[in-house]
Amino acid sequence: MTKQEQLDSISDHKRTPSPSAAFVAIFATLFIMGGTAKGYLGDQWILPIHHKDGGGWVQWSGAGYDGTDAFEAQGMDPVRRVYWALGGLSTSNTVFPTTTEQYTIEWFQPTTGATSWQPIESQFRGVDGENWPIDSKIPWVGSYSQNHQYIGADGSAGTPGAWTTTGPGPHTPNSTNYNAGDNGIYMWLTRGSWLYAKWDFGWSIDHTWSALRLTQVTITRPVIQSVSKSGDTLTLTWSAGGGGNYQVQYKTNLSQVGWSNLGDPIPATNLTTSASDVNPPDASRFYRVLVLP
């Protein structure tokens, strides 16, 4: 069985991608600012193994990233898994974003151990996993009737003691677009998610794991999607990436010094977030949305 056949065997149901949501006309003047984000385009995180489930592990002392131990497991096992936690500080000491961002994933190929092919899967909602087959919090419509993300890691493609790029994967997007195609090399992830490898496929896998390295490929910033007015209420809606805290601010003239807060900070729990300005007394206002630290 080829690697692509192994990937395709996990799910072969097809679907037609949903169309992107239409933008409404913007009639207010907007000033958009990203603010201070906890993740940046090109930033990298190195994730050590967080924990393992099940038995049958072979420990290779000092064979992993930066002299850490690596762990090998062989054969089919419905319990055995290895996990990496999405959190902590990046190589530039920035905190892993609470917003949903897209990343490439590399695995460190240990200097000793087996190098079979094995996929890396996401547990996007942390301990809750994903809502199968389509998870509304993952900003990608998916393909083959689902957007559960997993990506291949091929030991024969790399060099012991070096980072090896993963992909493609049939349930990972090939771009940052909502309607991205499949067979990509990217994953949508957020702080609190998990990555894991498992051994409960219908064929034997012999693979050795150490650290993973993630590189952020999207920009953490809010984007105004619409402005609407109903009576005396003006409502702004922006993309929120499924997490983070935002502060809407305004001023009546761009030459003014400083901005005024519109209400309290707003936590985002969905891919879009809104705020309303009720009966503003000014003839005109300029708005911006900040990502809070």
C-alpha cells in the first residue's frame, strides 16, 4: 500500500466546498490596527513530546532534538499515542497565539530509531478533539466530507539529526483560504490544541518520535468584515480566528491624539466577533480593532 493509499483509506467521501460568505458594503470610514499579538508571521515553536499513552515504547537516550530522548513504537495498537501540546514560548519568546492561525509542521528525525511513514493528526479543540465531520471552529471547509486535519511524516524523506518537512495530507489545506484545496502542507491550530501520532491503523507502523517544529504562516490581526446600521445602532463585525480578546476604539477626527475605548474588551469564541456603538453623539467616527496582549 502506498503512502497516498494509506492516507486515502482513512476517508474517501467527497463533498462540494461551501461558498465563501459574501461581504456587505462598508459605508463607514474604518481604521484597522493589529495591536499586540502573541504570534507573528514566520515565528517558530519547538514542541517537545508532552506525554505518551500505552506501552511498547523503545527509548533512545539522547537521540532526539537537542540531545533529548526519542521514542519508537512498532505495530498496531489501539491505545498507543504520542502527544505534543500547543503552548509555551516560541524561539523569539512570544506566546503561542490564542487566535486560530495556520502553521507548517516539521518533525525532528532522531539519530537512532525507525523511520517508517506515519501521519500527524490535530486535536483542534484540545481534550474535546474536533466536531466530526466538519468543525466550525476550523476556518477551512475541508474536503472528502470532513476537515479533520492530518498530515504525513515520511522518515525516508529526511536526514537523521535534522528537521523534516511533513505533508502533504489529504485533510490539510493547501493555502490559507477558506475554500482551500486538499493535499496541503498546512494546519489550522490554536493555543490549547494538541498534535498526536497514533498506532491504531490497519497496518503496522514503526516510527521514532522526538520534537516538532511549527512555523506560523498567517498574520494574527483582525479584519473588518462588515459595518451595518440599524436605527441608531452601528455594528462592526471582524474576523477573530476563533479566539483572543479584542478592544474596539474610536475617535471623531484622525488628527486627535489618542483613541477612546468603545466598551470593554471582547473575548472571541467564534471565527467572527461583533461590537455595537449605540446612538453615537458625533457626526462621524473612525474605528479600529486591537488584539489585546
